[in-house]
Amino acid sequence: MKVIVTELPEVLILEPRVFNDERGFFMESWNARVFRDTTGVDATFVQDNHSRSIRNVLRGIHYQVVKPQGKLMRVVTGAVFDVAVDLRRSSPNFGRWVGVELSAQNKRQLWIPPGFGHGFLVTSDFADFLYKTTEYWIGHYDRTLRWDDPKLGIDWRLQGAPILAAKDARAPLLDAAETFS
């Protein structure tokens, strides 16, 4: 597995080894030992999630203030623009973001550690998005940050208006949001 460090050094792009032949392909999508040895992160995943969304659905920016989740993301059908935002006030990168294309074609994965918000925009007709989390989802700790906060300045690469859940449309701006210390 190849590890690519992003502009936010804790957020990592992972490129698995893919073996292609006339029958198709094989890749190892998760191996705890390889992940630990190549990233230096010893993650234990407790929950696996699968979402399907249509083009222009924008989900996020989500995070959990108590029992924050590390997330390992990948797309198995379609493509998304995946975004991580540093929400740790003590970090020199507080409020900065990084965006990466994840697709069935590039087979990349994205590691987003605890303390970061996460969101994605579907850029294909639809996308199946799979992700593992290091903590269980707990509804009353779930928070959402405004996707179009001008202070963040995320370039979502939108083609028209995004399709949003009600909670994403009414989410607070960074200055009013509950974040990490």
C-alpha cells in the first residue's frame, strides 16, 4: 500500500496494490498490520457504513464531539469529492481543509483521524461509499458544520445546486460550531 500525505499531514491517501488481469482485479481493501506499518496508526474499527447517493448529493460536514471517530473511506461504485476539515482549535491547521477524489476507478482510500470533520459530494450519477469508523455513531454527539462556510472556503467543484439533508442546510458556521480543543 502506498501512503500519500496530504496538506493536512494527519489525513492520508491510501493507494492499495491492485492486481489486474483479463478476469478483473484483486486488491486487499483492509489489513490491520499493513495499515499500522505503513501509516503508523493503530486503528481499531468498530463500525462499517455504506451509503448510496445520487449526483450532487452533498453530505456533511459531519463529526462527533464526544467519542470522535477516525474514518477510513472508499468508493466502490461511482466517484465522490471527499473533504476533511481540521476542527482541533489547538492545531496550527484549525479550519483548513483538504479534498480528494475517491472513485471505483482509482480505488483510493482516505484516512481521516479523530478531530476532523468529514463531508463528500457525489460527482458521478450515483456512488456507493463505504467507510469504517473507530467509534460507534452516537446521535446526541453528532455535529454538523456548514458546508458553504465562507471562512472555510471549500471548493466543492459543484455543478449546480447541491442536494442537502435538512441538518446540513441549517448547520452552524465554524465560529458558532462546537469543535475540539
